[in-house]
Amino acid sequence: MTSGPAPGPEGSHEPVGPDLGPDLGAGAEELPSVAPQLRELRRRAGLTLEAAAARARLSPAHLSRLETGRRQPSLPLLLGLARTYGTTVSELLGETPAVADPIVRAGGPGAREADGWTYWQAGGSGRGMQALRVHVPPADSVRGDPRGRSQGELVRVHPGEEWLYVLKGRLRLHLAEAEYLLEPGDSAHFDSLTPHRIGAAAPGGADLLFVHTLLQSSLAGLCLGGGGAGSATAHHP
């Protein structure tokens, strides 16, 4: 007859099966330890051992063993702990991420287009700021959305900050009730929660540099018409 799991200290039952992980007793083979990372992540999150264990659906005794290196987590348990602390398995394992290349060459990622607006990536990915070089076409050449409005007529509101610098042509910027006409060399820096819209004010359109602070947005999400064209909250320059 097979007996059930033995209760851990303080009468709590630990998980059974592969999630339990190997117990590192005397003479056990040494495994890469996640203990220091687990302790640091819990303290950084401001959680007690009991609170963190409840979030990870573990007993406090089991989490304590993981944090002291007496037990090693299996891969499924590593994934659960990573979700609990809002991190990655790589960080839990103490892996050092590769250093990002700080240089974006002219022949780098190609142009992306959405409804006549053209975008070139001008900064690295995974940064707190995202930078683009943008061509804004003349207003009369932009294809309208299904409701008949051009992209330059769409008002947008979203978290973050935006900075833009006009390289060529003239740019019309609307911020709330104010309207600004920007010439080459002019720039603007504003809170993206201010209702805003951008359009070219020159026959040849306008070229600009654009930086924003929405780390989670992909290049496709930045493009006008990308996933949310016509929405008042779509991300864009």
C-alpha cells in the first residue's frame, strides 16, 4: 500500500509529483541553486514568506526550503515562481542577459508602412524609450479609415510621454485645444494623456524623429492603423 504525502513542518502538506523537486540531503549531487534569487525577488516584492507561498500555491515550509537551497524546483515550479514574482526563468537561474547593442545602423531594420505613414526603427528594442524615424505623408494622400477619416484626423490619448523633432517639411500638431505649426528644427515634448493628433502641413509631407516611453508597445503597435486604427487610444507617433 502506498502512503500519502507526509506533512511538512507546522503540519502543512507540500506539493507532490515532479513539482516537488529534488531534496538536497547529505551527499546529494550539487545543482545550480536559485535560492539567492528567490530570496531577493521576494524581498524586492515586499512579501513575507507566507504571502509569497500563498501566491505561488506552496506551503511556507516548501518555499523556505527553496530559499535556503535545501530543495531545487522543477521546471514547472520555476515557471510558476517566475509568474509569481513577475520575472523570467532566466533571472531565477541567475543568467546574465546579453548586452544590447547600443548602435542602430542605417542599414538596419527596414521600413514599415501603415496607411501611408512610414516608420524606421531608430532605437534598440526592450528599452524604456522607443525611438522611430517617421515620414508623415501629405494629408490628401493618406488613405482614410473605414469611417472616412484620415490618420491625421484621429485624436489619441494614452499613457506615457512623447518627443518629436521635425527633420523636413512642416508638421501640424494639435494638443488639446491648441494647434502648433512646426518647421524643420522645431521639436515638441508632451504628456501623451493630452489629446493629440499629428499631420503634415506641407505638399511633400514631413519627416520627423519620434521618441515615446511605452516600453510594451511593438513597432507594429506604434504604427497608425496597426491593430487599432481609428481608435482614440491607439498608440502612435
